[in-house]
Amino acid sequence: MERGKKDVLSDVCIVVFGPVAAGKSSLVREVALSLAKTTARNVRVRVLEEPTEFLRTSGQLEKLKNNETGAALALQLSTLFARLRVSQNTAKASHEDGPRVRTVYLCDGHGDLDGHLYLSEHVRAGRLKLEDLTVYFHAKDVAASLEPIAALRNPDLFVYLRASSATCAAQCKARGRAEEGALDESFFARMIKSCNDAAMMRKERCLVVDADADSGRSASAAVASEIRKAFFV
């Protein structure tokens, strides 16, 4: 991983990605706490969370689970614009910090990467047609044009939280989300392969963390340390 070469007041964007139930949200929260405690006073850490709760309460995940017609496309479109809403709210808060504050954006997932992973899974399962993909990609272009946080358009660092199929399946079962009940190890194997490919494509800007080998606290400490060395030393 190359060190970042950024102006002392440039915002920084770090994206944490990985398969479902690898522990991304927990890692993001722990890294945010660590950075908030150990960086300069003019640095503000802001977390952009996955819009999972919105999708669950809106009924989109339940519709997908029930294989309702159009549910896969509706879910992906809802995810696109729910992420955009998160960005808009975060951008407003960052603007209120003032021009001398340097913002570190920690993203729980990434729209383009996650979108491609789930789109391929929907296509494989026959839930999306060619015309659905055309609609999705047009919508993605619109959402990208409206993205208010410039740093999110070209992240400075990707953190790949790697985990085995068995680990992901066990953690899915433990958290007991109804919409994840049908996921099996073959699903996780496909997603892990896609994540591995994504990490290789971004290897010069990618830090790999092994969820199977590192405890949550040691993993977050290692990630926070790498971020400090890359962007704040």
C-alpha cells in the first residue's frame, strides 16, 4: 500500500469493504473511535454507514426475500439514493465544521463496488434482466453526478476485511436477520471471490485485514495506525 501524498487540509476518504457479515460496520466504528482519539484537533472523523436500517424498514429487503417482481431493481435503486442521502447529510455537517477542519470520511461499504457485487448475484439468480441493468446504470450516473463529497468519488484507501465463507455464514446466523436466512456458503464463496478480485484491482491503495486471524480490537488498531502513517505523518 502506498502512502498518501495529500495537502495537510485535504479531506481523506477510506472505504471498508468485504463480504456480508465479515464485520465491516464494527471495524468502521472502532477505527473511527481510535482516530478521533489520536489525530490532531483540526481533524474530524465522520462515518458514512450502510443504509441497511432504511432498506429494512422500507420493506425493500422483505420484498426481495419474497421474490416479488421488480424487487431486486427496486432494492438496488433504493440503496443508491439512500447512500446519496447519507452523503448529503454528512456533507452538510462537514460544511458546518468550517474551512480549517480536515475531514476523514470512513465509509462502511462503497456504492460502486457493492452495487456490482449484488448486481451480479441478482443476474445469476434471474432476478434482474438486461433492461433492469440499463435502468440501474443510468440511475448510478445520476447519483454520482449529485455526490456532494468530492473525496468519495476517488477514495484514498480501501480496507478489505477478508473473511472465510464459514465465518460469514456463522456471523449471519448469529445476528439473525430474516433477509439473510437464505444465504449459504456458496453465496459467500462467490462474494469473497468478487471481493478478492476487487482488492487485486486496487492493490496499490488497498490494505487487507484478515477477520479470521485478527480480533476486532487488534484489527481496528492496525487499520487506524496505517491511516495515521499514510495521511497524518
